[in-house]
Amino acid sequence: LMAGERRRRGGDGPRERPRERLRDRAERRDRDPKLRQQQQTPRDSGRGRVTLALTAAAAALALGLAAAAVEWHRWSEASRLVTPHPAPPAVLPGSTGPLASPTYFWGTYRPHVYFGMKTRSPRAVVTGLMWLQHGGNLRHTCEQNDGVSRYGWLMHDGENFGVQEIHDEGLVLRTEFVKQPGGNHGGDWSWRVTAQMEGKGPAPLLSLFFYVATDGQGVLRPVLENRTRLAAVAGTAEELGDFTLTFLPPTGEAGEGPKYASYNFLAAGVPGLHRLTDLVRQSLRESSMFSPPGGPRRRFFGVSSTGGLPGEPLRGQLLLHQVTLEPPAVLEVMLESGSAAGARQGRLAGPALSTALAQHTAAFERRFEDTFGLGARGVSAPQRRFAQAALSEMLGGIGFFHGRSLLRSEHQEEPVPGAESMLFTAVPSRSCFPRGFLWDEGFHLLLLSRWAPALARDILAHWLDLVNTDGWIPREQILGDEARARVPPEFVLQHSETANPPTLLLALERLLPDAPLPYLRRLFPRLCAWFAWLNRTQAGPEPLTFRWRGRDTDPERFLNPKTLASGLDDYPRASHPSVLERHLDLRCWMALGARVLAALAERLGEPPVPYRDMATTLSDNDLLDRLHWAPELGTFADFGNHSAAVVLRWHRPAPVPGRPPPTPQLRREVREAPRLQFVGALGYVSLFPLLLQLLQADSPRLPALLSSMRSEGQLWTPFGLRSLARDSPWYLRRNTEHDPPYWRGSVWVNINFLALRALHGYARVAGPHREHAAKLYRELRHNLVANVFRQYEATGFLWEHYRDSDGAGQGCHPFAGWSALVVLAMAEDY
């Protein structure tokens, strides 16, 4: 700019030095009064215009640089958000493929459908089952309230074998599968589906739909018999090579011979696997005829190629085989890998399949007893079958997902798609939550690591490969169209400031002694990055305090704004969220994490001191007292800007002329101004120093916590510990008009398991409270196990949580996520 001004005035000729020029100008001004007046009066001279232009240009440049800096910061935030961590992957490249991992290549990795299989491949060929009792509804995906009275895996080893029963309005479907190794593409497998009716009376017409579909790659070719029956599908796919899927004709029960059936088939393009149900439903026409010899002719809904979903771009193929018959009947389906043809001993069908199923059943029962020892403990046969089903439903709920999360940084308004990711994980619920949840998975792995440590290590590695360059893992994993189709829109977006309890470290602590060192070395940098992110982003207002980010931002809608990041959702926190909060449970999780990372570092020969020092400091009972013990409450507590005088009241918004009267709204009223204080909400959060065993065995605070646990007026019930004390002002209170109480009184198995684990520990070490802890442990274990078993017997399901008044199952079902931890409680394996 200065050089440009000089050129405008005549070039860069000889110039006087700045100091001399200023001195001469001052002397001339002193000699000439007019000049002195001009200097004191603003004027519109050429030099003034230039000065103003220079100032404006500089301001514009500064604004431009500031805008560029803001834009660069936004770009940097978005870039880091979607950039994977630079450490080598925890899952070795190729390790999930059919050659490196043939046992786990094929599986029931579509937990959201009642029965289906796929490979651990990004663009997998998928197979599945639908059914229709004519006069009823088409069944395919597990739904919470679709009228299916009970379903779930009775036996499932997580590898090669599974048996499931489905009860649907008088129909009982038994689905079984067996895998056998061979070849280079995961071997072969066979299904058997047995259909029976409960009770007596005429059997309704039943259609079973067996299908195979592709998603982006692979070719399927129908093999027809008599132009009506799809006898087989010849396919080719990148991960499977050549394969054949064969549909055998139905037979009667116990090999009674052929069963009369009508056949239809559908060949159609697929706009996406999430549209399979819609595609089949819209292809049904009531134009087919069921005409058994000597029986009445009946019309039924058969698939027709004239249906479909017109106008949508196609991504793959669907071939579907419809078999319509009267139960009882047995149907078998076989997948045979082309690469296994030379080593195949015979077809896995009929008597050979029956023999294989019997062998796998016996092996599963032996392995279950060897692992958990329930028979040796004197557990009854019905309870052992229940425990087998609980484990099996978790194993049958393992899924493989591929896709991109939708992410948003706190500094970025627009969401961005995350990096392309793969996730192998158990899901909390096949009907409600058929996707990955971060803090749930740590609890899942406590059980899975006992049954199949290699499987648990594989799942843990998949989760840690989701760490981004900053160390963040999104709390909810919604990967792929099938997963996203099951999620309400408001929960799809993942926010980069939101954490979740690091329960994966709880599972790692169990896996640590026997895990191979190369595996642990791959995990270590990612675990360190994740823990550092938690330590940095969830830091509290004072040193060594922590605060969950991402609480609800519209507090007037909520009796108590939720804290989804904590996993405890609507558990009461400070009534007025602020940066001054101190969250007790997060502090305890960080102490646990530091302890586990110190042990891991020591095992690997890395410096453990920073983690050990942090664990020691965060476990210091005196410091814990100073920051979180509330003498006026007699318990540990959160701290924040809080008022207990908060209620929900109906308010009618002001009317708008010319419009209908506004709908009343339930809004919060604060009857006493908040102040910084401890939050009087006795419940699960209050117990965390005990739950994660941070309190010393001789702690003077243990008696108060043990008394609160045993008090029927507070946390004790005949069914387990309730989540919030019965004398709390928030007990069983709705949080909004549409939000019923969730963590405000119900009994949750995962926290009760932590309580059992802790009481078992305190009962085994010397201390003045040893006997009290042991007595509490025995009573709590009996109450929890007995109720979960009783509810399973009555309903056929494990439940998300249990009502504290009568023990009835509540929330989602089946919920064989952390509720399956009851198996470890039965085995007293902590």
C-alpha cells in the first residue's frame, strides 16, 4: 500500500528521512499561523483522502483476514471431525475376511430382522426370511409392538450354530442354522425353518418368503423349476466368489414326506436394503390360488413382478422364493460355496442337518456349563435354559454395519458425513436399538469376554477404530441405510462435544491379562487419544473435576434438563445447567479409566506414571469428600446451580388474532431461585464411588451408602436397586409432557451388576464393613436374578429396565444387551 501511494505521487525518487521530515514540518507550522490552523482543522485534501483510503483498505483487509480465519477454523473443525486417528488400525487389514477369520465371516449379523444372515463385508450379499399368515401382517423386521408375542435365540454360540423360536398369533416358527467350514469364502451353511400351530383347529394359510439380495455389487441368477418354483439362486460376489443358494421343497414334520405347497417368486431391482419390506409388500397381489388335492381352493397374496417401487434408483437385486402351505411343515435352505466343492463331504440337509444340529446342541450345552458352571452351583434346569437364552440373544444380536455417521461440530452449523466406517458390535435391542451404542458395548463385552475372548477383542478393536484424530468416538453408531431407517431423525446427528462413559475400559480390564501383546499395542494409542479427549473436553470448573457436556439447551421445557452424554439420560442433575457443574459419575469413570490405562501401559512397557498418578489422585478419598460429599444430604452428590423448587405447570400461550386458540403447553416453573449447591438426588449417581470401588474398605462413607442401598424408603426393592430414591422429589416424575420417567425409579440391570461386583469385592477384603457388604450382596443378587428370571418366564423377554413396584419388565424388549449380565451374576463371575 505504501509503495502504491509513492508511485501515485510520482515515483520512488529521493526521500528525506522520516525524522527530518517531521522536524521540518513542525518548524513550518510554528512559523505560519495559517498552516497551524490547517493542521488543527480537518480538511478534505488529497492526502486526507489517501489516508482514509488506506485506513479503509486496512480495515477491509483485517475483516477479510478475520473472515478467512473464521472460515479456516470452520474448515479445520470439519476436517478434524471426519479424519480418522493416524495410528495404525486396531483391526488388522484383512483380518475379518473369509481366509483370516472363516468362523466369523458368515453370521446372523442382521439383528434387526427376525432371521437373516450376511457376511462381514461392506457390500454384503444378504439373506433373510419373511412370513405372512394370510389375514395378518407381513413380518420381516423386529418391531416393538407388531403383535409377535415372543421371540429370541434359545441357543447361539456366536460362531457356527443357533436355534430361535418365534411365537406369532398361534404360529410357532423355529429357525435353526448350522455352518460348516471349507473353501476360501467362509464355507457353507444350512437353515431349517419349522412351522407349527399352537393349539388345535384348522391351520391358516402361511407364506414363507426366503430371499437373497445384493447391495451395490454381485450378480444373482434365478434357477427355476416348472417356471413357477425358484429352486435355486446361482450367484457371484466379490467376497463370496461363486455360490449357490438352494431352496428344498417342504416336508411334513419328522420327515413325513413331501408337503403340498404353492410357489411364487419375485425378481426385482432394489433401491436399498432398507426398502426390502416395502418392495415385497407392494409386490403382493391377491390373485394366487392354493389348491391342495381334495381340499378347498383358496386365494392368497402372492408376489408379482408387476409390483415394486417405481421411480427409485436401483442399487442391487432381489430374488425371493415364496412358499405357501398349511402348517405343520419343515423347510430347508442351503448355501454352498463354489470354492468348497472339492472338500464337501455331502449336502448339509435332511438327516445330515439333523445330526449336525444335535451335535452342536450338545457342544453348546457342554461349553456353557464349562464356562459358567451353573449346573455345578445347583442352578435349576429352567434357570439354566434361561441363562443360555440370555447369552444366546446377545450373541444373536451381534451385527456388522458399514456406512457414515452424520456429525456436527459445536463450531460448525452444518452437519457433515463422517469417514466411511465398519463396525462389528452387539446391539442393545433387536427391536428398538439395532445399532451400536458406545457405553452399552462395554457392558456387553463383560459377558462376551467370558464366553469368547477373541470375539470380544475383535469387537473392542472395531470400536476403537472409530476414534477420530481428536480422540472422539460418537456415542451412537448409525452406519448404513438399514440402521438409519430405524432411528428417529432427532437422534441421527452426533455432536462432537458429547461423550459417553468409557465402559470399554471396564471390559478391557477383564481382557487385559490374557490379551496378546501385539493386539494391545494396536489399541494403546487409540485408547490414549480417547482418554485424553475425555480429559480435555469434559474438564470441570476446578482442577480434577469433570462435567458432562451437551445437556439439553432449552431448560424451560424440562423438569430437569437431560444429560444424554452420561448414559443416565433424565437422572436429575443441577436444575440450571452451567459451566460450574461437577458431575460425580464422570469423575469416577475417569478414575477407572486412568487405572486401566496405567495397567495397560505397564503391561506394554510404556510409562505408566501419568495414568497412575491421575488414578491415585482421582481415587483420593479426602479429595473426593471435599468435592462431592454433601454433609447436609449425607451422601455423595453432583454440584451445580440448582433449585429443588421446580415444577411443571400447564401454560396457555397468548392468543393470536384470527388463529385458533393455542394448545396448552407444559412448562417449567422455578419457585425458588437456583444457587450453587449440592444436588439432592440420591440414586445411582450417589453410589458411583462405591460402584467403581474408589472408596477404601475402611471408608467412613461406606456405612451411609450401604444404608441407603438397603433402605426400602430409598433404593432397596425386592427386585434390585431402584435408580432414584423413593423419597426424592423427582421420583417417577415426568420430565416433559411426552417424556415419562426413565432413570427415575426403575431397576436397571447394568448398574445393579456394578453394585453386585462392588459388594462382592468389599465382602472379600478386610474392613469394618465386610459383613454388611456380604449380607447386602447375597440379598441383592437373589432379588435381581429371581426377578429377571421370573419376568422372562412370564413374557419370554429380557427387558430394558424393571418397574420398582412389582418388578414388571418395562421399556424395550427383547433387551439382551446389558440385561444379559444377569448370567454373570448367576455365575458370580465379576
